Amino acid sequence: MNPLFATKPLELLLRESQDTGEHSLKRSLGPYQLIALGVGAVIGAGIFTLTGVAAATEAGPALTISFVLAAIGCGFAGLCYSEFSTMIPIAGSAYTYSYATMGELLAWIIGWDLVLEYAVGAATVSIGWSATLVALLHNFGINLPPSLLASPWQEVRLTDGTAVHGIINLPAMFVIVAISLLLVRGTQESSTVNAVIVFLKVAVLVIFIAIGWKFVQPSNLTPFVPPNTGSFGEFGWTGVLAGAGTIFFAYIGFDAVSTAAQEAKNPKRDMPIGIFGSLAVCTVLFILYCYVLTGVVNYKQLNVAAPLSLALEKIPYGWLSVAMNLAVLAGLTSVILVMMLGQSRVFFSMSVDGLLPKLFSDVHPKFRTPWRCNLLFMLFVGLFGAFAPISVVGKMTSIGTLFAFVLVCGGIIVMRRTNPNAPRPFRTPMVPLVPILGILANFFLMFGLGRSNWLRLFIWMAIGLIIYFAYSQHHSRVRAANS
């Protein structure tokens, strides 16, 4: 067999999942903590920023249907993730699943691709966290120096309208450092903090939905599906479909639950609960939130970066604005936490396999966490958050995630053929139909992200392949075992 496509035997993966040696992680997460991890990753930047644009330019009030369509696409992938995470309950997520089914080269490609979802995504969210903190402090009359709130390539507008360039985004770097140190301290401690944050932001979202419901104007919801303008994706049912692709970013993160499989107390039972529990909670909240948002504010007025703030202006409760800013800040914090955790666990698995240096899988003797990996990503993501401007990174994160979904769905079909008798505590129904639908749905969403994002993806993958052929293939443990 070509060593580029050598697979990692399922038996070896299962032995690693039971390992208690120097590369073992502490099993401390139950089903509710896993659901909280998923909700923490999903409810964040996407729901608070993209809903207004998608409603104003694509779907109108029918954006609620777009959320259902996006959830269905995620659901196909979630069924496949659930089967894999119960069969192979170790860290690594899509990387590990690809290694078991499609071989080392594709596993490396997906592992490198996940940097776009987790590390780059966390850096981008940290910049949004910084801006939200500035807005919250401004409500209390506290104004930080503008030069310390943005990168040198990003303009900051002062209150008098003049524009200045920043020097460094200190709040973005601060939150990355704080969360990384928390992750070094321990996964259980991190998940406890995340659970508190998740409770806070879900509670405030529910309060907004409950209070805002009284201010919904039926006229704003009519027509529910605005007539198409004559162009694909501009309202009508094609607009509903286009809206699903745009707000897909709001669902990014539910797959991060699978990266914590090696730290779940009972992964065979808890992983499907964590994946589908978080997806169900978020979908219900998203639909209700979108209904209230488009009911309080006419969708034609929602083409703004902060649609929630616009809706709050229609609700005569000043305290709610401060509470919602706190909820957004909490939401972004938990997104960064789960993204940083997911990234370190993917590189942990790649290091155990020899594809990355050993320092990425060094486990702290007391905390049983990959502490050196956490600290390295603290440096990388922190510098990115401090000095990089926000531009097209959101779509890069989306295309990387969708690519991972495609490979996981395809991997289920391969695994059913190569290991038909392997124990499957959770079985994806209607194989190969469900995985094929997942592949088609996610490829369709990738296609809609445009040529420029495909080009960036290819450039990023080219860099990864250089690293693979220069280092990883020469240190692969699977290759060494097969030689």
C-alpha cells in the first residue's frame, strides 16, 4: 500500500483510548458538560452579527427557516460525528477519523485544515471580544486608549469622527492569555467556567426573547417570505437557501464536542448526547431569537453589524442593553475557550502519531493537560488577535469547517466497508444515504463561499503539504510500524 494512504488501525486507536500513560488525558466530562461545551462554541459571533445581514439581503423574516436548513445540514454531519466519536473515543475529531478511514495524507490535510476553524477562528473572535468590551465599558463612562484597541492595520473611529490607527489590540491578547492559562489548569475547571458563562448568555438570550416578544409587530413579519427580486439568493425561497449558507457560521463549533472525546467519562453514551444536545438547544434559541429580531425591527433595516443593538433601541428597558452586552461578551469568551481547547486536542493527536513534534503532546504531570501545546497556541493566537485586522477570516473559518464535515461524512461510508463488524454504540442511520446527503449539503455551502476563499484554502493547504513532506512523513509512527 502507498504509505501516503496508510490508515491507522482501529484496534490501535481503541488501545490509545484506554491508555493511562504519559499521553493520557483526564476523563472528567459528563453529558451536560459536553452539551455546555457545544453551546459555548456555537452561541457567539455568528448569531450576534450575521443574522441582520442575512435577513436584510437574503431571506427576510424567513431567516428562521434558514436556521432550520442549516441545522439539517449540521445534523447530517452530527450523525456521522456521533458514530465516529463512540467508535473512536479519543482526541482529534475529524483528523483521527480521517486517519482511520482515508489514510495519513488526508488525515494531515484535515488536521492542518482545522487550524482554520479553531485557532484562526479563536483569534478572530478575540478581536470581536475586544470591541464588545470597549462598548460595554463605554456604557459606564470608561474609555480606553484607542491605540491599544486595534492592530496597526485597522482604523479606530474617535468620538469626534476622526480616524486613527491602532498599535496593538491589548484586550484581544489578554483574553487569549487568560483562557489559555485556564486550559492549562485543567479541562474540568475550564468546563466549569464555560458552564457558568453558557448559563449566563443563554439566560440573557431567553430574557431578550421573552421581553422582546411583546414588542413584535406583525407588520414586520409580512410577507414572511419576501418575493424574489429576480436574482438568485435575493429573497424568495432561493434567498432562504442563501441565508442558510450565510448563517452557517453561527453553527460552527458544535463539532468541537468530538475533540473532547478522550476526556469524556463515558464517551459511548455521552458523545451523541453532547453533539445533538448542543445542536438542538442552539437551533431552538436561534429560531426564537431570529423571530423576535425580525418582528421588532423590519428586516429592511437590519443590514448592520450589530442588529441586536438596533432591536434593543425599540425596547424601552435601558438595563437590557447592558445585560445583552454582557451576554455577547460572555458568548465570545466561551467560543474562544472551546476553540482553543479543540485546537490543542487536534494537534495533541497529531503529535502522538508523530506528525508533529513531541512537545504538542507533552502532558502536564499534575493537571493532565497538553500544557505546552496550549502555551504555543496562546502565543500564536494571541499575536494574531493583537496585530491582525478582521477581514475575511470568518469565511475562511467556514470553508475549513465545511471541508472537515465532508471528510467525516465520507469516512463513515469507508468505515462501514472496511470495518463492518466493529462495535458501534451509535450507528448513523440510512448509510450511505445520510452521509451522501451530508457531503452534498456541505459541498454546496462551500461552493457558495466564492472563488477567493477557495484560493486561500488551497494556499493554506499548500503550506501544510510542505510541512508534511519535509517533516511529518519522516516521523510518522504508523509508517514506522508498517516498514
